[in-house]
Amino acid sequence: MVVTVKAANIFAGISQAVGEQQFQTLFENSAVKIERIISQSYSSPENFWYDQSEPEWVIVLRGAATLEFEGGRFIEMKTGDHVTIPSHAKHRVHQTGLETVWLAVHVKGK
């Protein structure tokens, strides 16, 4: 049996679309989804909240961001900072730096 393994770089292929978010699924199975998210000076639309049914763990690999949680709590994140967002914790991206690279891990069925 021949197994093919392909290496890739997390920072490859980043476009410079300011004010946008780009999502790329890196791995997914029935238990977990891992995404690379690129945010270019991005803020979630006003009055928009993520309300996910699954817990999510995110880390800032490069750049900086501020997350806002319902109720007025803000979490400032810089390179290397990570946070676990529980299921149904309403949150939004308050603001990111000029180029912020995130890694997001969504735990399915929890």
C-alpha cells in the first residue's frame, strides 16, 4: 500500500483583499473541522453574531484581533494567543489587524 503525503505551508496563497475574510478548510472528518482564516482589517457586520452549535478553538498565528462577546466582553488577541469559544457563545470579530492569520478547530457533535 502506497500512502501519499503532501506538505503545505499555512501562510501560502494569502491574497491582499482588505476588509475581507477568507476561509480554507485544511482538514475535516466526522469529529473535527480545521480551518485557516485570513482577516484583512476585518470587522463583522454591525449587529451580526456567530452562534455556533459546536465549540471552537481559535489561535492567532500572525497578526492581531479583538473578539467581542454578547454582553460587551472583549478579548484582545495577538500572535500566539488562543481561546476556546463554547457552543452558542454569541461572538463577533470586532476588528483585526491589517493581516491576521487564524487557525480554527471546530469540534463536531459536542
